[in-house]
Amino acid sequence: MYKLLIIDDEKNLVNVMRINFEKKGYNVRTANNGTDGLELFKKFLPNCVLTDLRMPDINGVDVLKAIKRIDFDIPVIIITAYGSVEKAVNAVKLGAYDFISKPFDFEKLHKMIKEAIDMYLIVRNEKSYLSSAIERAFPGMVGKNKKMKEIFNTIADISDSSANILITGGSGTGKDLIARTIHYVSKRKSAPFIVINCAAVPEDLLEAELFGYEKGAFTGAINLKPGLFEVANGGTIFLDEIADMSPRLQAKLLTAIQNREIRRVGGVITISIDVRFITSTNKSIEKEVQEKRFRDDLYYRLNVIRINLPLLRQRKEDIPLLASFFTKKYSQKNEKKMKGLTENALTKLMSYNYPGNVRELENIIEKAVILEKGEYVTEKSIELDISEYGANHERNPDFISVRSNIPLEKGFEHFTKLYNDIEKEILIRILIKYPNESNQKLAEHLGINRRVLELRLKKHNLNKKEL
Ligand SMILES: Nc1ncnc2c1ncn2[C@@H]1O[C@H](COP(=O)(O)OP(=O)(O)OP(=O)(O)O)[C@@H](O)[C@H]1O
Ligand SMILES: [Mg+2]
């Protein structure tokens, strides 16, 4: 039974939610202010926390921060009143799982909570408790981005079909992982899953691997060897880097898929095969087709179902989940007892572009976990590759990069606006970087005096607490 903690000062709303969630089988505890909520949190150890943003004593953001310090992974969902979405978005940047605005639909909230708890259990590696069959199928995959959720749903929907699948996406976005997952949730799961990288093997060898050969088919063919299509019978074959397959093999593969049968190299008999083809590439396959390097007829056969993985920088909201997941993974692997990441570490991770996508994030965390002596991954042990692209500053939270074209017409109007934007950005960043420092100290960091700092904060309507 999942434990849910609800913190909100609107007593009626809290009671209605409690009744509804109890009907769904949750063990619910409630608090009407932040202080009681935090006390209860420590005793009750919930699987998920739902908290209001504005409360009389401690606000929701501080509740969130306090919870994250006790248990980094617990999903915290923010309830916001109409008009404070911006603050809720900031809370998500600080590690809240998601937010929902009042008035909300109970079923929508329930779905959000169920998903959040499932992700939490995956991160914790406690997947055997996952609430639904679909989620149980994704033991090693996390993500809450909308596109990623659509992909998870697609995988669940196609688990009973044998349609061919083409997976595209940049390097390190998770194509391999998706292919494996698809196999292991399909009805083919007890038959083999075979992977071959078409770019890594020379053409003749690839042909021999895939189709097999008869004894004496070529010099060196001392014995008959069944090909991978035969070995994978009843299962799935994953052809990685398909765009690099030679034209001759493309033709042969097309025939095999169309006729569902193959002939071994040097053989005469046809052998029928029953395999599902999953292919992948990080090239633009449509461009390969257009430029006639890839056969369009084969493309149509392979592209029956398409999964296109977004780049990591297009789903930055997944970074906290992934970072936490990898922290757990490498902490276990290195026999450490890491609890999570610090707020500054997350801010730093969020500022980076990830040309190497999820794999790069995984490597960064692995290194950090090894370097780290304490219980948390801190920003100091996170090493980002700032040599990439030359746009170093954009990725470094300690720098603000400015590139702008100011037209001469109304030049000073544009300049004033730019000046104000930069001023605001500097203030926000410094407040995020040193959330607990006095105005005096903050002003010293910025090289201005306290009075000036306070005037500027006021000018931009910035409130230390709310950030
Ligand atoms: N959503 C995810 N959740 C957890 N781990 C992930 C996720 N996506 C990718 N990974 C991990 O990131 C690493 C890279 O993923 P994978 O090898 O599947 O990428 P790829 O797209 O096949 O890369 P390449 O283009 O280089 O072949 C793997 O260790 C994988 O387990
Ligand atoms: Mg791969």
C-alpha cells in the first residue's frame, strides 16, 4: 500500500483528497501547515508528498527543500493556486516532480502520483512493487518528459505485435535500451534477442553472420554455420547502425523480410524465419533515402513503427530523475552509500547541453560518484566538458553568456532592455547559488553595496524566499 502525505492549509480540499485517495487504496496522512507536514514526513516516511505552495508558516518550496535533504528521491508534487504557475515551475527546477493547478481533476492528479511513485521505485531499484504491468516492463528506464511517456506507452501498446520498428535519435539517447526493452516486454521475450552492429563489421562478414553459410561456401567455411536470422528465430533481431549497411546487403535483407525466408551463403534450400526486426541509426535515415544511399523499399519495411528519441537537452526535466537513478546505480556498484545530489549539483547539471546525451550524463555521474567522499554528489565533483562548441559560458552556471544583435534604430531602447535582462539574470543566479546567505554577503559577491542590491531586487520584483 502506497503512503501519501498531503500538506495544504485548505482543510476541506485536504479531506476530499484524503477520502478519494483512501478509496484508491492509499495510506494517507495529512497536515495543514509546513511545520507539521515536515514532522509527519519524518515519522510516516511516505512514498510521495503533495504540498501546497503558499501556507501560513513555511512555504511549499522550503518544504520541498527540507524533504530533499532528508530523502532526495521522494517525489514531491506541488499544488498551486491560480496565478502562481511561475513559482511552481521554479519548484520543479529545484527538484519537485511536477505541479498541478487548482482546481484540478482528481483522476489527473492520481495518474501523476502513480507515475511519480513508479519512477521513484525504479530509481530506488524496487521495481517489483510497481503498480502496473506496463511500468514493471521498464525496469531500467526513467523519464517523465511528455515525449518519453508517449514512447513508453508506444512500447506497451506494441508489445503484442510483431511489427518492425525503427528507432532513431542522437548518440547516447537510449536506442539500445529501448530495443532491449521492446523485446523483453513482447511475447517473444523467451526467444533470443540478438544485436549486431552493421557499421562495425565488414560487408562479407556481416552477410555470413546474418545469413549463415554452408560448408565450403568460401575459403575458411570449414563447417556449416547457421546465421543470426536462424538463431534469432521466434525472437528479435536488433540491427544497429542500419544506415551503414551496404546496398547489396540491403537488397538481400529486403528479400528476407518480404519472403520471411533466407538462404545461407552457398546454400540452395530456403529456410523460413520468424523474427521481428528492430533497427536503429543516429543518422537522418530520411536523408539517406533521399540521397539514394538507403533503399526506400527497405526503409518502408523497417519503418512500420517509428520511435524517435529526443535529445537530452530537449527533455531537461528528466535530468534530476536520470541523475538520481545513475547516482544509485554507481553508488551500489562502488559499494558507497550515496543519498543523492545537492541542489547546486543539480543546477550545474541542468545548465549543460549534453552533446553525448544520456550516456554523457551517466558518465559524468559515474565519475562524480567515484570522486565524492561524502553522501551527496556535489557540484565540485561534476566535470562538464566545456571545451565543446566553444560556448563554454552558456553551460557554466557561474557565467552568463551574452550574445545579442542590437539594431541602431531605437538602439538605446534595446540596450536598456538588454541591460535590465542581464541585471535580472545576475540577481537570479546569485540567489540560486547562495540561497542561505545574507544580503550583505550577496552584495559582496556581486561587488556592490547592500543598499544597491536591495533596490535592484525590488526593481525586478525578486523575492529571496520565493526563489
Ligand atoms: N531513459 C533512460 N533511463 C535510464 N538509463 C538510460 C535511459 N536512456 C539511456 N540510458 C542509459 O544511457 C546509456 C546510453 O544508452 P544507449 O546505449 O541505449 O544509447 P544509444 O542511443 O544506443 O547510443 P549510440 O547511438 O551511441 O548507440 C546506457 O547506459 C543506457 O542504459
Ligand atoms: Mg546504441
